[in-house]
Amino acid sequence: MKTKPYDLMEIARLGVLFLPGDFLEDIMPPERKEYPLLVADSDSEFALTDEIDFVEDHYNALKRVLLLTERIDSTRSPYAALWIRRPENPALCEVMVAGSALPSEGVLIQKLWPELARAFGGMPTRRNRDRGQTVYYPVRNSDEEIVGVLELTENIEPMFI
């Protein structure tokens, strides 16, 4: 018997249940969180750069959950990623962890777009694209504060002409 594929939003809802939001909140060591705040008001070229450093256990646990989330429905196999707001400017965001593929927006620090901003505001939302759909679902910590957003993008096989 063939089963109906899960809706992408349902996969995101299930995935978020297993995401440790406290790990996402603390994925950056304290010195990485403080550094952009110290140089944000300066003209330093490093104020908005990617000073990558992770708490390894947190990163690995989040990566594992993303990879498992991508496998919830084998007929869909979406790509998963976790977005956070930048500590020095909450109007900017960046990908902290990705599952099996990077999001189509890339890994650069960028301004929040409307769908991601709505998810950071607590409302799961969809974005229809030329080739498929992306959903954004808020990730909460143990205090129920939104600390990130889970992005799931449909895995559409390329069309051959």
C-alpha cells in the first residue's frame, strides 16, 4: 500500500520536536558571541565576517538531528538547515548548521527576508519557489524563546532536457 508523503511543514514540525534549542543557542563559544559585538560599531572589515568556531558537541548533535529530519519521509528527502540571528545585529542572519546540502540562499551573512522574519517571530511559514517549496519553522530553547529557525527545502531532482 502506497502512503501519502508528509507535508513539508509536518516534517519541519516533527524535526523541531527533536532539535535541542539550547544547543543551537549555545553553539557559538562565548568569545565568538562577544567578538562581533565588540567590533560592530567599528569600521573593521571583520565586524560582519564569518568567524567560525563551534562548540563541537552541540554542532554534532544538531547536525545529527538535521540529517535524521531529512530522512523522516524517504519520498521527500528535503534539505535541512538552521538559521540564527547575528549577535551584533538581529536584522541579519546566517546558517549555523546544514544537513546534507546548503540552503539555496548560501552561507553568507544576509538580511532577514520576509518568510524567515515571520518564522523568527514565531509563525511557521512557507515560501514557494520556481522549483519546489521551502518551509521555515521556529526553534525554541528550554525557556520557550525562539533561538533559530529550521529551514526545509524540497529536494527536487534536476530536470534533464
